[in-house]
Amino acid sequence: MNPLKRSILGGVKLLLRAGNRVMLDMRVEGHRAVPPGPKIYACNHISSLDGFHLLPYLQGPAHLVLGPGYQSPFVARLLDAFEQVNALTIGQDAMVEQAAGYLRKGESILIAPEGDIQPPSRLGRFYPGVAKIYRAAPAPIIPIAVVAPQNSLREWPRFHTEVDGRVYKMVLVHRGPYGLRFGAPWRPEIDETSQARWAVQTTRSLRERIEALAGEIRSQESWPADEPQPEK
């Protein structure tokens, strides 16, 4: 990312941080302990703006892996201009290589392995994108839990996006607490004998780490008690 784009990104981060403080009760933990250098930030996905709520707390240049936004040609050009990662139209192999390229340059990425918004009370299925990116460019993985009470979320059907028959909902956190907990850096050992099995195991372990971090947020006495409990 060139100096001009870095400066613009810095200004955007300041604006997003100010917006977070005004609109939400932000509760961010662990981000100051993240080491320098390129990283694969991986978070669960509860609202349409999770990446933008997270961006102010990520070190240095960070490229968001985004999907439905690339459906609009105008938005796609804007996202490409600011070097975001296309997870919608270029194919998975190209997405992995694009993300790995930024890591090799010393810059970080942020990806939501669920691929789509899930209920805030539980995690959905994790796809193996993080494992594939890590295998291509083994930067440390930083698991992040994103938690908000169900009654803080609002759907906006007018802004839902349909891609190839699949509807991506517009869901926003409009008030109340919004918890972010950054986990310890993780470098899974790469298994050279079975790439597919290793990707499944790594993806499962990542999901377990994020689930544990989310549980730590919910277990705090100050967290709202009326949040639905995760399904067994």
C-alpha cells in the first residue's frame, strides 16, 4: 500500500473509531498485545459492518476479505482501488493468492471464515479459506471473537443483496455493547502429507479458539444477561 493510501486509511480508521465510540458501547480487549508484522486476522461474523468496526483496532495496513460488496461494479472499483480482497467474483484460488500476496508484502488481512452473517449466539460453519491462505503465506493467525446482544441487531431488508440466488442480509448493530476479544497469535504446524485433512483440522481448531474467546466475553459480569445462550 503506497504512502497516500496509508494516509487515507489512517484517516478512515480515526473516523471509524470515533463512530464506534459515539454509536456503540465498544469493549475491545487483547488488541494491544498483538505483535507487529503481517497477520491473518480471523473473526466470526454477526453484522454487515464487522470488518469496519474492527478496522480501527488492527495494526498497520489491513486488507478486508469482502464478498457481496463486489456485486456492484462501482463499489467493486472503489474496493479494488483501496486494495481490498475480492472473495466473490474472482474464484477461491485467486482470492487466496491475492490475500497471500499482501501478507508477503508485510501487510495484514482480515477474513470472516463463516462467509456470511450468523446469529450472535452461536458460530456457523467455518470455510477453509484461512487455512489455505496460511499455507500459501504462513503469517500468524489472530483469532477474534465478535459478540453483541441479539436485541442490538437490526435487519434492513431493503438493502439485502442477492448473488446467484443467495440472499446476503444487511444486519447492523445499532446500539448497546459490542465486544471484540483478540486471541493469542497462532502458528499451526503445516502437515505436508495430507493437505485436505490438515485444512479441516486447522479450520476446526480456529473455530474452537474463536468460540472460546466469545465465551470469555459472555462470561463477564457486565455483559447483558438477556442474550440467548448458544445452541447445544
